[in-house]
Amino acid sequence: MITLGLTGGIGSGKSTACRMLNDMGARVFYADKVAKDIMQNDADARALIRDTFGSTSYNEHGSLNRSYLAAQVFSDPSKLEKLNAIVHPLVFDAFEDAKTQAESDGVELLVHEAALLFEAGGDAHVDYVAVVTAPDDVRIHRVMQRDDTTERAVRDRMQHQLPQDEIRDRADFVIPNNADREALQAKVRRLYEQLVTEAKAASD
Ligand code: ATP
């Protein structure tokens, strides 16, 4: 089995590429969803978050107070580091479990999708990293349409991510997504076939 980290800036088309990979037969581990699930449901994470950020972190019915936590961590980088130090190791544990399960299910390609893969150190847990790229104006336009939001709000979110050039330099594969969905599908198919061929050769 091969593990592939898949990342890219906001609106680049990561989720779209992952859906395509999943349809082709890959299994996808959505790290950002797993992180949210851990913050909501993992007893150790809940206790640590409460100890670090106070009881306001969860509302009276026990659900995560996302707006409070977001305000805390975006106003203070040291708080973001603290939250990451709680959540990231648990996400990587969950990924290691997903790897074991995928191996035993005979999966050839396991994809670890994360918006902030390099920032979180997720690249150390995978064999290769692929980055989906698109020009800023295309990404902004796509997200404004998808989320019914403003250019300013999208640019604000972009500020919290590594510049696209840097992600591209650190990745093993680059998937430009500057044309239509069919063009993306063809590129994703080529990468999928290359990696599955490698996985099969390694297991022979
Ligand atoms: P985020 O980081 O915000 O989760 P993402 O990188 O996962 O974004 P997607 O949600 O896959 O990006 O794509 C952003 C939007 O652009 C979606 O509405 C998607 O359907 C659309 N999109 C993706 N690729 C293309 C394409 N090649 N042509 C047209 N629309 C596209």
C-alpha cells in the first residue's frame, strides 16, 4: 500500500480531487474532519482543551464552542500551537489506525487529505505528498461561489496558509487544477494509476 498526503490552498480543489480518488478506488482519510471529531468526542482531547482554554470551550450541552476557540487561536499564535499540540498527535494516531485497517482491507492507496498538511507535520506520516494548485483569482472565485462569501473573507483565510509556491516546492507531485473538472479527473487518474502500480509492484 502507498500513502499519499494531499494538500493545497483554499479552493484549489483538494476535496474534489479526493472524491475522484475515492471513486477510482483509493481510501481517503479526511484529517480536518477527524480533527473536528476528536475535539468534539475524544475524552482526552476534551479534558486537555478545557484545561487549556477554559470551560467556555464547550457549551452547556457539551458541543464544542467553535467560535470561541477560533477567536482564541487566531488572535494568539501560541494558543494555536497549544491547540495543535493537543489535536495533531491524536489525528496521527487515528491515521496510523486507518493505515492498519486499510492494509488489512487490501487497499492499494490511502490518501491523507489536509489543508495544512506541512504546517501540521503530516508529510512525515505519508510516502508521498501531492499538491493541488490553481491561480489565486481562480481559487477565490471558486470559494466565493461555493461558500457564498466575499473576496475579502477568502483572502483572510488564505493568509493562514503557506504560500502556494512553497507548498509546490515541497510536494512530490503537483496537480494543476486551472481548467475544467474533466482535465482534473485525467490528471488525478494518471497519478492514481502510477501509485497503484507502484503499490502492486512493492507487494509482489
Ligand atoms: P477548501 O480548502 O476550502 O476545503 P478545496 O481545496 O477542498 O477547498 P474544493 O472544495 O474541492 O476545494 O473546490 C472548491 C470549489 O471549486 C468547489 O465548489 C468545487 O466544486 C469547485 N471546483 C474544483 N475544481 C474545479 C474545476 N476544475 N472546475 C470548476 N470548478 C471546480
